[in-house]
Amino acid sequence: MRSLSHILLPVDFSERAAGAARYARMLASHFHSTVTLLHVLTPPQYEFGAMDIGGVMAADLYRTRNELAVRELDAFQAADWEGVDARCVVLEGDPAQQIVEYAHREQAGLVIMPTHGFGPFRRFILGSNTAKVLHDADCPVWTGVHLEEAPVASAPVRGILCAVDLGPQSLAALQWASGLAAALGASLTLLHVASCPSASPEAAGRSSVLEAAGEELERLQATVGTAAELKVEAGEAPRAICGAALRLGASLLVIGRGSAAGVFGRLRTNAYAIIRQSPCPVVSV
């Protein structure tokens, strides 16, 4: 598992950010991590668009907002961070870009941030900033639509479900999940959802697909050296994976990202749907 010596926690002072902070504190306490609480100020030009804002006015507005953000971030840090090495940073610019660049520059091992879904349909919403960070970050990203419901207990991760597509990123996902499970004393389940015919005339073909997937899971587990419970299911990936997480009562779901575009991992198509529907936080590796 990638080192968790440095955890990046973007903060927008919302209830969801407070929930994400509880997970950050739990991990930091266990791994003796440094946590950076990062708030990104949007430049006035972004908000006022074509309106003519003079240099002096823009400078005064930024200074006022920066001072307020520093005070709010200090107050956020003062709450329940005793014993944790937490530091505050305020930057200006595009939030997603600043988060990604800071995480890369400061070698963060994990970014923890909510999806920023709203209202009764929040499970179908993935905020643009979170989507960009998921798309571009080169470290694991811990997110979810229910982070404000994070347990107060110091060790809320009891069971981890690692869902893999048996592609190139599956090894990294399982390594990360198994490392965290071992460190936290959590149970680990390894799942693959196969897309195969379900009609009875195709039963033989369906069985062979599931059997082959099971063998691949065994080889993957042997490579990593884990002793996870293995599960192979057939169906539509997001629904089956999230259904399994619900049935198992998983505290955390770990999935892999693609790596088709150089240094930065590119999130696979199914991953957004999985994150939106998951009953528990999701870490994309």
C-alpha cells in the first residue's frame, strides 16, 4: 500500500467536509500521518466573469477573503485534531487543479474529499471538482456521497470490499486494500463482476466465464499474498458491486483506475456510477 504519511484533506467548511475530516483523523491517528487541510479560494475573476474589476479592488477583495479563509481553516483545525500533525494551507485558483497539483507536488499518499452531492437525488450527482480530482490525481482518492455520516469511533473501517475488473490496475487496488485491511485489522473480500449471458441456453458459457474469473482472482490473490474471501458474480458492474457492499456491510469499497494516459490514472467509466451508488466510502486507486 502506498504510504499514508501525508494525507490531503480539501476543506470547504461544509458538513460533508467535516465528515471527511473524521476519516482523515482516524487514518492519521493510526498511521501517524501529517494531514494538510487545504482550502482553495476561487479568484474574483472566476466569479464576476466579464465585469470590470480594478486591480486595487481585486487585491482588496482577495486579501479580505484570504484572511477570512485562514481564520475559518484555523478554527476547523482547532476542532478535534488533538494529537494529529495537521497543517493549514490556503491557495488560489481552480479548486480541482490546485488540489491535484498540490497532492502531486507534496507527494500526498491519499486525498479525502466528498462528492458534494445535494438533495434527494445526491446519489446520482458527482461534483465537478471531485470528478476532476478523481480523473487526474496520481494518488488514491477516498470519496463518497455519505461522508458526512462518518462514524465518530476511532476505527470505523471494519470490512473492506475490493472490486477488480482483472485489468492492469487490479493488482494495485488489491495491494492497497490488503495493506489497509492488515493495518486496521479489517476483513477483506475480493470481488469480480463478470459480464456474461444469463439466459438458460447460455448457462454452460456463463459457467465457464465465472470459473475463469475465479481462477484469475486466485492468481491475483496469490501474487499479492492475501487471504481474502473471493467472490465472482455476474451482472451489471456498478449495481452488483454496490449490492455486494451493502450485503456484506462493508465499511469501505476499493476500486482501480485505468492508466491509459501517462502519469495520471484515468477513472474507468463504471467508477463514477459505483461511487454515486455505493453505500460506503470508495477509494479509487
